[in-house]
Amino acid sequence: MKAIVKSGMAVIFFLAASLAFFAQVAPEKGDRNNRQPQAVGMMPGTNMSLHFSDKDQVDINPETEYPVVVKRFRKLFPGATKEAWYKEENSLFIYFFHWGNKVTAVFNLQSSLNYAIANLEIADLPGRFIDKIERLYKGYGFFNVKQIMRADCSAYEIILVNLCEYVIINVTEEEITEQRRVRKI
């Protein structure tokens, strides 16, 4: 009986943590170009920071200290707003909004993009993926969409939901892979 209670509590903790981590703001009306980004630095509806605080994290002036990285960043993310730049060891972390979506990008000091993760609205997911997912997972709705970008490719982590469970899938151009299922309690 204790094992059931412990496993139930673990699932409840996981779901609560997932909901807090994957929380999204309701989409704004209008097209991508007319979206107004939120203030950077705070998770909507909370007093929690969007990024981690660390004693080794250094606030920087990127324009003067890392102009090559800034140039590469501007080329990859034109129109980025509300940027916050931090240096941590040999990486530059940039927290910003791009087309109204919250994004974290990490560059090395030589200006190569290590990765970027964007929290997307469902409407930002390519239609060809939406159609495939809706065919494969009838009865499920979209709960959360993240885009994971590298210099040479892009993938999506999507959480689907129905009355009984959450399903976490990864989507690339080649395939849709189910990662795990979490039952609702």
C-alpha cells in the first residue's frame, strides 16, 4: 500500500512540475508580426525568473565584448526582442522573445549556435506535423510545443493530452517518436 501511495505521489509531483515548467501564456490575437512580447525575465503569473541564477553567471555587454556572436545571433533570430545576455564559463546564454515566443539560445564564444529552445504556440507548429499528429493520436489535444534547434536541424517536443493521460512525442522531418505516457490521476 505504501508503494502505491509513493508512486502516486511521484506522479502527482511530476505532473505539477511539468505543468509549471511547460506553462504557456494564451496566444495573442493577430499574426506573428503584430504580437507584443511580454516582459523578459519573469515567468508569467509568478515571481520566478525565466533563467537560472548562478554565481558563475556573468552579465555582459555583448555588443562590445562579443560582436561576432551578436552578428550571428541577429542573422539567426532577426527581430528578437527583450534580450538578456549572460556568460557562463565558455558559453553565452541569450534569453529573448522571437515572434512573441520565449526562446533560450546558447552560443559558444566562437559564435556557433550550440542549441536554442523555443516555447511555441500550437499555431506556430508546421501544418504538416499537426495533420500527422492528429491522424496518429485521435482524441488527443495539444498541451505544449517546444522547438529544439541546432545549427543543422530542428525537432519538436510535443505534449499531447486526453482525459486519461499525457503523451510526450518527438517530431522530426523523418519521424514521430513516442517518448513516454503519463497517466492522469
